[in-house]
Amino acid sequence: QRLDQEYHVGTRVEGNWRGHGEFYDAVVTGINKAGTRVTYDLLYTDDNEPESDMNSDRVRTRRSGARDQSSGLCAHALVTDCNPAYIAHVPDMAREHITPKHYGQAMSSKDKVHWLKAIFDELKSVKDQGVYEFCAELPSGVKALGCLWVFKVKCGPDGSVSRYKARITVNGKTQVYGINYSETFAPVAFATTIRLLLALSLVSNLKLRQFDIKCAFLYVTLPKDEQVYMRAPPGFGKKGYWLLKKSLYGLKQSPRLFNQHLHNSLHKMGWESCTFDPCLYRHTETGAYLVVVVDDMILASPSTEFSDKFYAQMSKVYNIKDLGTPEYVIGVRVTLTTNSIKLLQDRYITDMYEQHTPGDKATCTPAIPGNILCMEGLHGEKPSPFLPEAKVYRSLVGALMYALITRPDVATAVSMCARYLAQPRQAHLEVAKRVLRYLYHTRNLPLVYNKTDLKNLRITVFADSSWANDVDTRRSRYGYAIYVGRALVSWRSKLHSCVAMSTAEAEYCAATEAGKHTKWVASLITFLLPKIKLPPANLYEDNAACRSMVTCA
């Protein structure tokens, strides 16, 4: 913004509030000049909140017409609390309650009383944990990170509002590697591991309990060489800065630090981590299982007494909430009976349908057999036009991929759609929408695990492959399904990494991939059930040449 293009005091503009990406109505209240550089002081219209010394790239001329102010967070998302950019593109799962984008909207919403209580609870929790040390001024040469409130309407399995949640987060995108963060990787449990634990708990007659650690990241002390200053959040009551003593949501290193802290705590309590999935634990004395998904835990224990003991031990370290028998896990509805477990994503699929294909007629098949996707759209037809906004297609395909947690029947269709995320066309979008319409038609179709005898526990694998049917690369597509007893715990559909020269080679590669994944599943079972000797797995393959090569080997 040059001096001859500057705004004047009183000009109605839009400001990028605290640099989190969204622009909101504001009025210029001050102009600061230093040479050719201009910064502005703004007062936001919605909540009368001031923000000073804003660079010109965060101020723009107010657009005419009303902007959509509604947004929300999905209840199934795992770590969206730290990702404000995710907020504006996801529908609110509590349909009658709009989730505010920022502090000003929360203060002007009809649910202001609930949001104020949520903000007070969060600030109290942060203070009680000793997360920060208040500073009126910044040390010389130090730059403070921004912060923002993230609000969320928490929903139960039936869609009703369970509570209002507010979380103060750091704008971690401005962190500098080597100065205020270093390592960031943190493991998360595989979906296969979660399904396997549920299936084996039914076979072993174990009791399931679900736990949630409140304000999980606040328990970890930041390393001394990763000093972080943050601007005091709106609603705190004082202008100044926080010197963070402990981890806070939004920091890039927070998930890793908390995972290490939780791992050390569980190790002291007698839990052993699995080599093949570090988020899977086994109690060395009782044989109980535990799977960790960030701050959510599913415990499969031999008795109620051990579950209560585990809860008491964890309560000494964390503020932990006992959710009882699992009913809603990572966005999946769980129905437990004596002889079966049902996994269903009906609510998630319904919300996805209402967002992407509202009113479209449902269909009973995920794809049309004669329609073959290619880079230009549909093979054998005229090139389809490119989509004006690729993010619509990417959002839909990403949502469909999450539905694969319980829907193996659309694995191939979703995998084919996922190949064209870079340059999607209209034909690709129509195919993806058909998959969604099929899921909506069959949204009440659950993945069912029936009880089986532990003595008859055996891994059964079905593998198959096409041959050179991808018209763009002539690679083959393989797929497999892995059963543990009568429970389908893992599946996959994917293109081969190389071009197969014959059907035998394609089928052999498919059997190889299935065999590698089977070995991994067998290793998980051996870790969970060390006293059980698994019989050899049965791998079924329909190609005679492939079977001959395997037998000769």
C-alpha cells in the first residue's frame, strides 16, 4: 500500500482479524507512517474490538453486499481445534447453532451466555495449569505470535448439543523453525488398529471404556530453547503478552510433546507400546489393551475393577473424563451388544450429503460399470471442462475418504476419484457425487463384527487385481480384504506402482501387497494376544499362474 493509495480515518474497510485469513468489517481509526510504510489502526464493527499497527496487506476496501457469516466445526474432526482455516468450509453439525468464527461473533450471537461460560472455563483451565506468564512488554528483538479463539458446538451420537466449547489457540503458522519449534511429528492410531481392537475385545470378552483427556496439550512443559511469546487473547481483560511456559493448541510442536508425555505416563503405569503401531498399548500384567487417538483413549480391560483403577491412575496425572461404553469414536457410531459390534457413519454421511449434493436423488450403485475415468474425464467421450474451483472436488473426495473407515464397498470408487485432485474436471465431480449419493442411500448399512470362538481365530485374506485397465498409465489396480475370524478389519484398493506385463504378474503383485499387510496385522494380533498361537493365514487368489508361482516359491 503506497502513500498515495492509503485509507483515511473513518474509512469503512475490511480487516484480516489477527492474521487468521478471514476479513471482517472495520473502520480505520488511525494511520501510522514510517517512510513509505503505512500501518493502520482498526475498530471492528461486529464487536467494537480494536486492532492496531496492521500492515496494509491485511486491510482492503470493503466489498458491497452481505457476506455469509455462518460457519462451524464438524464433531468428527480429530484435530481441527488447531486449524482455523478449516472452519469456514465445514457445515455446523449442530444445525440450529451457528459456531462463531471469532470472539466478536460469539459475543453477538444468541448463545452468548454459553460462549462466555466456555471462554471463562478455558481461561481458568489455562491459568490453573500455569501455561503462561503475563508480560506487559516484549523483550527487545522478540516477535509475538498471534492468537485466536476457536469455538465448537459438541454433538452427541443423535446430533443433539452436548456442550459449548471454546479453546484459545496460537497462530502457529508464523513460528520459525529452529527458533520456537523443532520436531513436530506425532503418531496417531491407524483405523485398522482401532477396528482390530474392537473385534478382539469381542472375541476375548473384554469390557470397553472410552476416556478423554481435557485440555491435553496444557500438561506439557515447553523446552527452554523453544521460547514462545503470544499476544494476550480477547476476553483476557488486559493488554499485553503471554510467555508460554507450557504447550498450547496451535503450536506446531504441541502434538508431539503431548504424545511423548502420555507415552511416558503410561509406561510408568505398566503399559507397553507396540512396535508396529506406537499408539497401541498392552498392560503387561493384565493383558488389557489401549488405543490412543490424540487425547481420546479406548480401553479394553478384563474387568470393571481394572477400568476403574486405570481411571484413578490417570486422574492423578491428567484431568480425564470417563465417557463410559464407547458410543461415538472418531466420528463413528458404535453399537455394542453381547455378541456383536456395529460401526456406522450415518450422521457423517448425511451431513456430507447435505453439504455437497442436497436434494439429489440417491442411487443404489456407487458407479456405472461402463464409465472409465481418465485425465480428460470419461474414456471414449469428449474432454470434460475443468472445474472453476478445484477445492470443491478436493473437499468432496477428502470427505469420501474419511467414510472408508466403515465402508469398504466404495474403496475402489473413491480411490479412482482421488487420482484427479490436481486438475479435476466436471465428469470427475459427477462420478464423485454419485458415490456420495450411493453412500446416502445405504447410510444405515453398518460394518458388523460378530463374536467368534478364540480357538478358531484365523486370518483370511482375499486378493485380486485387474490388468492394465488404467487408460492413462496402463497400470493395474489391485485390492485385498483381510478378515480376522469373521471380522473385516482391513481393506485396500490401489494402482500398482509399476506396469505389469501379464495378468500373472499383476495378480502376483496384488498377492504380495496383501501378504505384507497381512504380516503387519498378524504382528498386531501377536502383540495383543501373546499367549495365542495363530495358525497360518489363508490367502485366496483366483489366478492359476499366480498360485503356481507362489507354490513353487
